[in-house]
Amino acid sequence: MITVKKIMTPNVYSLSPDTTIRKASKLMKEKNIGSLYIKENDKLIGVVTETDIVRKGVADNIDMDLASLGDIMSSPVYTIDINKTVTEANEMMDKHKVRHLAVKEGENIVGVISARDLLHPIYLDGEGW
């Protein structure tokens, strides 16, 4: 079975909850990422995704230059161990109705796995799911 470690994105970006939605959106565009983690005092407190920005920001006509990530973030952050399988990641996303999981190695967040990652055909070392 393929593990989360093999398909996760190792670059994790985090911002403070008082960062404006506009600034965060620009970072997401620049880095071509679909989620940002929200930290306060080095503690992970939430996640903001493209979907959050659209549904909680744009759809509600929030001023992107005034509203902050703390206003639209989702919490709690769901995590998965780096050695779990992609099948387990898929099941966790389905159970919690989320499309991003923070990947943990011990107590550290070392990556992110998204539903989009699970959609790509995977042929690593001849393995299938």
C-alpha cells in the first residue's frame, strides 16, 4: 500500500489568524497551494482553504482587505500520521467532510495531503492503491 508520505506535499505554509484574506489569497496563488494553516503562539489552531475563501468570504461579500483568516478558518485541523495509507487518508477525509489533512510525523506537521492528491494516478514502484 502507498503511504501518505509518498504523495503528500512537504511544503506547509502557515500564517497568523490576523492576516488578511487578500494577503493569504495572494500567497496561495503565488505558491500554487490550496490551503494554509493558521498558527497562534506556535500552536496550530485552524486551516483556511480555497473553499473557505469562496464560501465564507466571497459568497458573503466580505471585504478581503479587512477580514482576517481567523474570521473564515475551519477548526479543528484534522491530521494523519505520515505512515498511514492513502486509503486511510481518503476515509478520514470522507468521515470528516474535509479535503485537506495535515500530515504529522511525531508531533510535527511535515506536510499536507489533499483530495486532489488522491485523484492523481499513482504508479510508484509499480504499486497501486
